[in-house]
Amino acid sequence: MKYNGIEAINFLSRRIYQDDPAESSHWKKFHENFSYKNGVLSGVKGFGGSQPEYQGLKKQLHNLFLRKFRKIGIQFPKFDSIDFNALQITKTQKRAYDLDVLRQTLTASLLTTFPNVLGSDKKVLIIGDGFASLSSILLASKLSSQVILVNLTKTLLVDLLYLKKWMGDNLFDKSTIFINSESDISSIPSSKSLIAIEAVNHKLIRYFSVNTVINICSMQEMNPSTVKEYFKDFSFLSNRKLYFYCCNREEKILPDGIVSRFSDYPWNNQDTILLDELCPWHQHYYTIVPPMYKRYEGPHRHQLRIMKFN
């Protein structure tokens, strides 16, 4: 079945109290108090901030802390325009333009410096996207003609709710569709700029024509067996030049003791690596308690590859 816009939100809201087989122990922990009742979200944890728009002195203070990260964007020619679009999105959502959103702005700006990765004619697959921040930025900046967004059921519901806040009801209904079976794919209208898929149905991505795949800080929260499944999905796109941008912690221990390692992802040694370094905007976060800038528990690496499949 497929559901347009608000129908998709209604469908997902009925499913959030069911067990999600795609959740790792990490997400079982962070989703344990998740709720959506009478149009109100609660227990939203683990995938970014959603504070109201900063005002007055608080806004000045946050902008001061963000300056360290915003300076990184100077090197990217399209940063200013993408930054402006991200600000307008958060204003429409009545949401703070915080570090989580700025990181997505920096990522999009970085990827525009590599030819053929993003563009108004490109289709992009995003696996995990808290509050649909990156999806919204790519669409608002015309850096993608269509986004296929895959996420866990509860998080996907939040993504769609925030997309609706940005787009408004009419455009959201016209532009967004949720699918859960292969038979839905052939009848997706060309007007749909965002296609939503639950992570439990991730194999559906095999049937789409995609130019670029993006995963930011969510493979590190998956069981290694799930990461392998996604890489197998990518192999069905082997008749195309597939770009993959991956930014994740080099090592993370999940609550049940399972270890996720970036280096253990099923990489192909024949991939063309266009970028490989510690991600400059994913090493620190800030707090109002000294020291203001603190390191994460482990370093985050980002890579951009042209994937090779045997």
C-alpha cells in the first residue's frame, strides 16, 4: 500500500506501538518512551534537537558557539545559500537552527564541491535523517530532484511531521509518499519529491534509480548484520555509478555489547575513495558548562566513495 502525505503520518502513527524488527539495542533504548498522541510528540531522543527557535540572549549565545562550526563552511562556495535555506526551513518549523542542523548544512555544502554527486537532476537515498533535516535542505536547495528516505518507524514518523511543518499541508500531500511494497513503486507519481520507506522494508531501495547514498551517524547505531544488508542493497545498483557519503563513529559499543566499527563495514577495496578523513564538524559538541567544546566519546570519520561491486 502507498499513502500520500498526511495519510502516511496517520498510518505510521498507528504502527509506533508495535515492535520494530529493524531496531538495534541502541534504538530500543532511545525509543522506549516515544509517544505520539493527539498530535503531540514526546520521548523524542537520540536523533537531533527540536528546541523552539532561540530568542534574545540565548540566541546570541548559541550563535557564538556555532561560529566555530560555521567558519568551516567558508571553504564551500555554496555554503551561504544552503545555510540561508536551512535557516528558512527551521524558521518555518518554529525550530532552533542548532548544531545538528548546521552539520547537515555543512555536509550538503561539502558534497556540492564534488561534481555529479548532487544536483537538480540527481536522486538521493538517505538512510536515517533526524527531523528530515538533510532531506529538507537538499530539496529546498534544489540539490536533489527526489529523495528516498529510509528510517525506523518512529523516527520516520517524526521526519514526516517536520517535513509537513516546512512544506505546509497542501505541498506535503502533493510531494510526499510512503510505500511498503514493491508493487507500489511503478505507480509513484512523478510529482513526488520525497519517498518514505520504513527501515524494515529497506530492500525496496533496490528497485530505485539512485545517484547518491548518504548515511550520517546511523550505521554506527545499527547491528553489523544490518549494515551488511544495506551494502547488499547497494549492489543491486551496480549498473550505475553510485556515490556513497558515509559519516559515522569509528567505533561504537551498543547497549547490548555489540560493537560497530567503521572499518568493518563491507567495503570493497576497488572503490574509488574521493574523501577520507575525520569529519571536521563531527568531533566536538558544545555545552554551557566549561569546557564549552567537548569531544564525543570517539572520533567520527567521513568518506565519499564511488562504489565498486563485484
